[in-house]
Amino acid sequence: MKLNRTKNAVRNTFYGGLNFIYTTVTPFVMRTLMLYFLGVEYTGLNGLFASILQVLNLTELGVGSAMNYSMYKAIADDDEQRICALMKLYRKYYRIIGCVIAIIGLVILPFVPKLIKGSVPQDLNVFVLYLLNLSTTVCSYFMFAYRNCLIASFQRIDIASKVNISVNTVTYILQAIVLVLFRNYYLFLILSLVSQLVINVTIAYITTKMFPKYHPAGELSKENVEAINRRVKDIFTSKVATVVMTSVDPIVISSFLGLSVLAMYQNYAYIVGALGTVLSVLLSSVMAGFGNSLLTETAEKNVSDLKKFTMIIMWIAIVFTACLLSVFQPFMDIWVGKDLEFNFGVVICFCIFYYTGAICRLLNMYKDAAGIWSYDKYRPLTSALTNLSLNLLTVQVLGVYGVILSSVFARIVIEIPWILRNLFKYVFKHDAWLGYTKRMLLYSLDALLICFITWFVARYIQFSPLITFLARGIICAAISNIMLFITLSRLPEYNDCKELILKLLRKSRLSK
């Protein structure tokens, strides 16, 4: 079965974008309510528990990607029996994962207080709070989570977006009432637990109706299971770096700098993460399409698609980075006040962190779509260990600077060069890697120049925080787009990108 990649990408991008707006704005409102009605330490504690659970979820890393990759081939061949057998195996793995996370989570329970430097609000029991968070994660693995492989592999991520928006709307309203009227953090977490369960059950019901012929049944051959197991192990190591970048940093900050500094760090990281999600929406919307393309198209066509998509992603990333550099502090001033702001040096570090993350997102998407985890397993592990070691060494001397720059160093020196080599050696098998690397350097020089010019102009715009934020944002967006057009419009892939975007827009209008 050859998927309609353009139509699915348009639909997934639309609903993914809608879900992004929703899941960015509403949690932002909830975080704001938590800051104002519970306090900065509660916010830091909430972030700490989320980071611990992300580390525990390392157990899952690899299973979802490996199963989706296996399904790409089964769907392309319209092999119903194999799809059902894969679902059965997926269900078995997720139940095992849920048990493993529960056991490991209970083992580290006595050590949770040691991950917090300084005091905790007196009305809270960190053990109860941790168990509530752990329950939310564990239960999700036993409640039809395996059926998510269908909507991912068939490029129907829009289904998950619709369900998340519907269920979370009710959840956020109830949580807001709890925060404003009762100021009860325990009820807040219980509502999160119920919400996750409802989402899983709803998606299971919908996918059962949409794909009635696909259900957990049958067995794969021993050779196929062993191949999937090897793929899971390889993906596990490739995903470790992502978890270390996003989850270990907050744990290190909480352990060495305290909950208040962690809350400040995560306020900034939240904004950076939201902008990163914009790129993730685009990438996840087309990932199954790329996986299908790599199986059905020529190497030249796939290299051409890589160049086109790289220009689009880097254009967006450069505009966002330039705007972020100039509007970050005015926005934080409006949102949390000057008392919870870092200095401008930390802002620069976060901007570099965002830009390098955009490159990693793009390259990792192609790596996951191609399924080259066995060739790539040592790269992320090396990067993760480097980042963690530098974190522990530098946080005590440089504070927050050390944490952010450790991640940036690992990306620039280890992750990006290594994954580029693997992609062009094992996926594209093409000698275009040198030209592509030069393009990436060009984009980075563009980003540096544009960021400096927009910042130089924006620093003279000084009004009230709100007016400053809006004026700088508009001017930086305009300048950066104009400069990108001047510097990139003569590249060969520019016209290809233009045609692709117009094609997507036409498809979007026809699908409405």
C-alpha cells in the first residue's frame, strides 16, 4: 500500500498544528496559575517529577519507533496478518514495560528527597506526590497504548490530536478550578491521571472502529521477533541522548541549585520547548511518509527531498532563534516578572540550544524513518555520557550556564557530525554529504549574522514590556525573513521548496 503522503502530511500538519497551539497555550496558562496560586517551589517540584518519569520511560524508548518502522513495511505490502501479529507483540512489550517502570519507580522512591536541594513546601508529602505521578505513567501502558502504533504508521496523527484537545479541555478547566479555588496540588495530579486513562481508552475505541480488521492476533516468526528486539536495543541507545538533554538537566539543577532555580530554568525551557514543538509537528506529520518514501523512491529523489525539507526547517528555526534572542526577556518580564529572570547571557545559551536542537530534530527524524539504529547506537550513548559528565562538573562552577552549554557542546561536537556521516553512508548512500554539510554551515552563518543584526536593531526598542515584546517580535521577524530571502533565494532548492509549499497549500484548500 503506497500512502498518500502529501494528503496525509497536510492533514497531520493542520491538526498537529492545532494541537500544538492548544497544548502550548493551555499548559502555559496552567503553569502561570500554578506560579501565582501555589508558588515557584510547587512549579519546580512539578518539573522535577516530570523529569524523573521521563528518565524512567527510558524503558519504553525504542519499542514505539521499532514497531512503527516494522509496520511501514507491512503497510506498504498490505500484509494484514503481519500487522496483527505486530500489534500483539507491541501489547506484550508495553505490559512488560509498565511492570518494569513500576518496579524501578518504587525502588528509587526512598531516594526522591535527596534529589531536592533546600526545603519543600510543608504541606506536601513528596512520596505521595511521586507515587501519583508514577501511577499516571504506569497505567498508561496497560490501557490500550499499543493501538497508537496504528495511527502513527498510517499517518493518522490527527486522530490523537482531536482526542487530546477534547479530553484535555475538560481536564484543564477542572485543574484551573482546583488551583484557583482550592489550591490543592494533590487533586491537580489526580485529574492528570484520569485524563491520561480517558485519552488511551478513547483512542483505542476510535482505532478499533477505523481499522476493524487489525487486532492483536497471530505470531511472528522467531527471526522477525529477534530482528525487532535487536532494533529495540539499538533505538534505546539512540534515544538516551534525547532524554539526557531534556530530563537529566532539571534533575541536576534540582539536586545542586534547588527548586526555585529549577522553576526559573524550566520557565525559559518551556518557551524553547514550545518553539521546538513547532518543528516536531512538521516532522512527525511527514515522518511516516518519509519512511514510506525511503522504501519506494530512488536515492536521488530522497536526497532532493532532504535538501528541500532542510531549507524549510532551517528557515523556520533561524527566524525563531532571531526573534527569541530579542523578545525573550520582555516576555519573561510580562509573564513572571524580573525577580524570576536570568541574565541575558543565559538567553544567548538557550537560543543556541534551540537552534542546535532544530538540526538534531531534523536529522534524527530521517534516521528514525530509515531505521538505521543499529549503525547509530554508539553516537547517542557517547553524547549522553559526555553531556551528563559535563553537567556534573560544570553545574557547581558555572551554575545554569554549565548545564545548558554541556548540552550544546555534546550536540555540536558529537551528535550532528556523527549522524550526518551515518545518514549519507547508510541511508542515502550518496556522495552529496559534503555539499549538504556546506549547506548546514551556510545556514548557521546566516543564523549568526541575522541574530546579531536583529538584536542590534531590537535593543534600541525600549518601551513598556508589552509594547517592547510586540514591536521587537514584528521587526525581528520581518528583518530575518527578508535577509533569508536575500541569502537563500539563489540556492537551487529554493524554487523546489516554493513549489512544495504551494502544492501543500493547494492540497490544504482542497481537503477543507
